[in-house]
Amino acid sequence: MIVRKPMILYYDNGQKEKSKSMKRALEHMGITFVPITGAHFLQTVGHLAKVKGFPARKIPPFQNTPEITKDVLIMCNFTEEKLDMFLNSMKAGVVPQVALKAVLTAQNCFWTFAQLFQELEEEHRNFYCE
């Protein structure tokens, strides 16, 4: 059985200091940090997480890139123990807080990063505004 190292995909929405702080904290925890940029928004989450069988999508040069207006964090390859440790570190302020976060699943690995953002934003809005 292949055990993959825990990985965080993180889009910082222009919050460079937060991104640097996140990267430092994750390195100390043995978690791989993968920065996400606008060039990645139309790629599948599976591809960004380096899941076998998810090649890069060919994006037409003039394709409109969706707008992502908040920072987004995706946790990949986490054991339950490592996930608990990471979330507790976030709660304790060791890792910067991110409202929109998800765990890589068999369903969302097929979505583009932009689609996952839209789902997370809608969930967050429904959860906190109703």
C-alpha cells in the first residue's frame, strides 16, 4: 500500500503574509504546501493534488478565468490523526484560520478548483447566514 504524504492546496487570495505563515507552519508539521494561483482555477482538484489518472486539462488561451474572492484550503492524503492535529493547530492559532476548507474526496477530485470554491462558498453562506 502506498502512503502519500499529507498535502495542502492553498489559494491565498492575495494574502501573501498569511500564505508565508501557512507554509512555515505546515513545514513544521511535515505537510506539503502547494500554492494555488489563478492559472490553476480551471484544473481539476485531482490533478492539483497529483492524483494518478488526473492529467492537466488543456485550457484555451482566451478562456475566462473565474473569480475566486476568498482564500481556500484543501486537505489531501490526511489520516484521521493528522487531520485532527492540523485542525486543532488551526483552532489554537498555530496555523492561520481559513473559512473555506475541504478534504479531497472521491467526488470533489473531479471538480475544477473554481467549482470547489463555489460549493464551499455556498455551503459557508448557508451554514452561517441561515
